[in-house]
Amino acid sequence: MSRTTELSSAGNRVNPGGVASSERKVDVSTSSKQEPVWAIEFKKICKSFGAFRVLVDLDLKVQPGEKVTLIGPSGSGKTTVLRLAMTLAKPTSGDIRIFGESILFDQAGTLLSSAEEARIRRRCGMVFQQFNLFPHLTVLQNLILAPTTVLKQSKAEAKESALRYLRMVGLEGKVDAYPAQLSGGQQQRIAIARALVMKPEILLLDEITSALDPEIAGEVLDVVRRIARESGVSMLIVTHEMRFAREVSDRIAVFDGGRIIEQGTPEKIFISPESERTRSFLQSVLNH
Amino acid sequence: MMAILEYWPVLLKGLWITVTVSLCTIIGGAIGAVIIGGLRLSSSTAVRVATMVFVELWRSPSALVWLFWVYYALPMVTGTRINPLTAAILVLLLEASVYGSEVVRSGLEAVNRGQSDACYALGLNKSQSFIKVVLPQALSQIVPGFGSMARTMFKWTAIVSFIGVQDLLYVSQFVRAQTFETTKVFLLLAVVYWILCLGVAFAFRALEQVLPLNRALRAAQASSSASQLGDNVSAIGAA
């Protein structure tokens, strides 16, 4: 437990000052019983919408500090994995653990209270495909809303932290702008900063460049590359940007039909994939 | 006309009652509409169904029927007499709340679902999301619709004279009976209602201007126009 706390309070959070772990992989933490404590662990997850099975017996584990990218054809269940991790959706069966704590059940096996669920969920941050910035608030107000409301930080403290993260994403000059005054790429960088001010230990990135043209997407990916390089935060990334996935990931999981059909290092997946389905998917994406 | 003006203290008192009933109806109705509209989107099925039944029950009979019911019939059931002004405000306030709740519901539903998801992902609870994110954006949809309804509600206040509340219509009838100046009295009445209705419309227009989302969109429009102007000036300079 002490090992987990140590990681949570230091290495696993994003430090906008740039002083953080440069290790690409972090050893799996261990509990007092020497069992591995994963940053996030999906155990036999099934998710159905009516008769449609989106995820089938999904098992996925992410080490603290590890960057895992989920790739696969549209509708294969990648985004659902992120939404389940954020408890924006509930699985039909199975369990999800964040640093060893279930986000669904307590130790007696009964459903968690919403307060308890929120406490565990607070260790995750999420960036969405459509940015989802609050259009009626300025950039600074977007960044300080959650720290002042949820973390009960003072306005001055939240502002100072917000400015640090704005500098990190290169948009410190846009504090008073409204989202509608920014380009898509700028909005997405603000959305990343907004997620980071809550100091998450796990960052969930859901197709963050899908709504952007390739030129603008580059500036967003540069920011993520930097966070991945400079921080020990765990990342679960859904993307169709194969070059980015290859550069930033420690591990890639290939999804098809709600299952992981193959996973491994970027080199293994991109150079010598085992599955024929992975090969055909990569061919179709890379030739596109 | 001079004969009518001799009754100005009475007319002024009637005007005051009309304005009071209107303000109570519009302000109270706005608060009630947000509460009922919010409950109509509750995650609890029981709350949603109960609110829907209440809304449908209330808005089916005319407001005048409810007014007669509250003022004449209810005291017979409860044994407690109710003051006509209180009965009038209560009925009109509920009428505004119920009709306004539909405006609020559609406004809340128009806010992108992604906004609630973002609040949730940032750790805000439901009431924090509603108060700080969803409602401020929904107001841009709600206020114009509610403004139009407020004008209608203002005109509906005239029904309070049916239970003896001495509003503008009631005292005008009294002045007409005293002076026999039917045309002039009703012309004056129409002009006063027209001015007050216009006042309500202007108040809501002013309110629309200060809504947070409208302010943000205006700022974006202004900066886009400024950059367009800058581009044009540069193009002219280059030419």
C-alpha cells in the first residue's frame, strides 16, 4: 500500500514543470501481500447495449506509468473501454479496479456509493474527441472550475496551477479567451490542460485528434508526446494515428469485435503482428 | 378624459396590483419552471412520472377554472378561506411554472450531452454540473422562450378580477361605470397593457444580453469580425 501511495503522490502525476519520471515503463507496484497493483485493471468485462455485445470478457491491465494504446476498427469497443474506466458507462458484468480499488463494488460486493465511486474516479482524467470545453466560460474559468469546486482549492491557488498547465500546452496567452475564439487544436490543448489540473494518475484520451485536420492534430499530439515523455502518468489512449501510437505507447492492444485480438510492444504489433486480422487492419489504416 | 383622470389614484392602485401579480408570477414562475423542468429530467423514473402527471393535470383545465377552484371550492374542502390576491398569485405562479417547465426542459435537453460527461469526468456532482455548467448554457435557449411566455402571463393576470382582486381591469370597469366613458377607459387600458408588455419584452431582451453563453458567443463574433477587418485592411494595403 505504501508503494502505491508513494507513486500516487509523486511520480505518477503530471508535473508541468517538466521534472518527472522519464522512465517509459514503471514496475508494477505491489501491495503488502506482494500482489501486483495495477493502475487500471479490467477483469472479465462484458458490455452489451440490448442484444449488441460491445465488449466480451475483456481482460486488460495497465501498469502505473504505462502508456497503452487501443487500436482497431470503428465499433470494436475501444471508446467503451475508456467510458467504463471513467464510469460514464457501467459494464454488464465483470469488475474494474483503479489502483486495486474496485470502482463498482465495495469489499462486501455491494454497489459503491456515488461518493465513494467519485473518490476513486478522481484518480482518472479524460480528454474527449469533441473537446467538451464549457463554451460559456473563459479558458481560465474552464481550468479552475473543477479545482475550486471539487478539490476546494482557493481561486488564487487554482489560477496559479491553471497558468502552469496553460504554459505547458503553450496557450498561456489565451486565459481570457472563450472556447469559440480558439481553433480546434487550441481547444483540445485546453481540454488536456483542464484534465491535467485535476492531477490525474491515469489519463484517458479518446480519439483526441479525430475532430481535427492533420496539420492541427500535430500540435495536440506534440503536447501528449511531451506529457508521456515527461510524466509518470498512466495513459490509456484510443487513436487512429498509427505513427503517434507507435511513438508514444509502451504497449498496443488491437481490438476487434469487442475482444483484444493481440497486444504487445509497438515494434511487435507494427513489424511482426501475429494475427491476420491485425495485419489486414494495419494495412487498411496505413494505406489509407 | 378629464373625468377619467379624476380617478387616477384608483387606477394607479389597480396598476400596482397588476404589476405586483405579474412580477410574482414571472419571478416565481421562473424559479418553479427550473425546479419542475429539472425534475422532469430526473434520473429517477418515479420522480419523472410524478412530475409529468402533475404538469399534464395542471395544464389541461384553463387557468380560470383553477382560480375558481382554489378561491371558491378549496375553502369548502379545507375549511380555510384564502385571500383573493394570494389565490390569484398562487394559481398564476403555478400556471407559469408548469408551462415554463416545458421551455426549461427543452432548453436543458438542447445542451450537448458531452458537457455533462466532461463535468462528470472532472469530478463535479450532479447539482454542481447543473448549476455551474448545464443551466448557464441552457438559459440561452430558455430565456427567449420564457420571455415570450412572460408576456402572455402578464396578460393573463387580468383574470384575477374574476375573484374580486382589484387589478387594472377591475378598477377600469369601476371607472367606466362611474364615468360612462367606455371607449376612452378601454383605450387607456389597452395603452397601459401595451406599454407594460413592451417593458416585459425589453427586460427579457436585456437579460438575454447578459447571459454567459450569449456573452461568450458575442465575444467570439467580435474577434472574428476584427480579424476579418484586419485581413481586409492587409489585403488593401498589399494591393
